[in-house]
Amino acid sequence: MSAANTASGRDDRDDAEPTLFEARYHPYRSLDERGFMIVMIIVAGISFVCGLAFLLMGAWPVFGLFGLDVLAIWWAFRMNFRAARTCEEIIVTPSLIRLRHVTPDGTEYQEELNPLWTRLNRELHEDYGLQRLTLEMRGRPYVIGSFLHTAQREELADRLSLALNEAKRGVVRSAF
């Protein structure tokens, strides 16, 4: 990720604060576009053969119902792929926590929090582990990592906790 330009237009790479933590994550999808096409060809082929058998027996409405099944499966996969466009990004520096969330339709939400006033909350379930992870500032919770697996959410919480603790301790800069 490249450094952003400041409001004055100059590049802030030289005097920028160090990045204590940076994460960008997307929902996991095990099936790619090629795999989707293979699955759809197999489903359509099986539905066509079964529908053709019913058509030859005289039950022609069943042929159309098999087509509706294929259409429903295609639509469900498309909605799944659309939901996979979700993205979350967290950047922690000593003076700023930047949260960025992109919804499946492309809407982007950004929040900037002060790490000194921000608390990391973990909602643990005895049997299932970490169920919800939030950053809270001034009583307002910001849910993060909602689509991550429990183990990934726990790793995110640990790494983010270390970064927040480091930000609260302050950054030590050398004089050289």
C-alpha cells in the first residue's frame, strides 16, 4: 500500500508515522469462477438429462422445473460471489486507527479512531470461541472481522491488541 498525500499536496513518506498494524481481508471463497462454470455445466447437464427423461414420458412440465432448479442454483452462486466483494481494512499508527469497509455493492465506509481512546472488545462463547470483535470509542462499537473464521478472528484480535498497546505506550524515535 502506498503512502497517501497530505492535504497540502506533499508526499508524507519521510515524516509519516510508523504503521503498527495493517490488515486487509476478504471473505474466503473456495470456488473460483472456473470452478463455478464446471459445477454449473455438470448441474445443467444432469438436469437436462433428467428433464428429458420426464419429457419423453409425457410429463413435460417437469422439464421446465428442472430448468428452474438450474436457474436457482446459478442465482445463489451469483449472490455468493457478490457477497465476496466485501472487504475490510484496518491500519493502526500511533495517533490513528483507520477502518475501511467496502460492502458488496461497492459502498465504502471509513472511520478514523484515536488509539488512546479506543478499546478492543472480544465477545467469547464458551464452546465456540471468539464470536464478535469490536473496536469501541466513546461508547460506539465498530464491528470488525465479522466474516472471518473464529481462529482468524482470534489471530486478528491478538495482533490488533498488540498494536493498540504499542500505540498507547507511544513510539520511540531515534535522534538519527
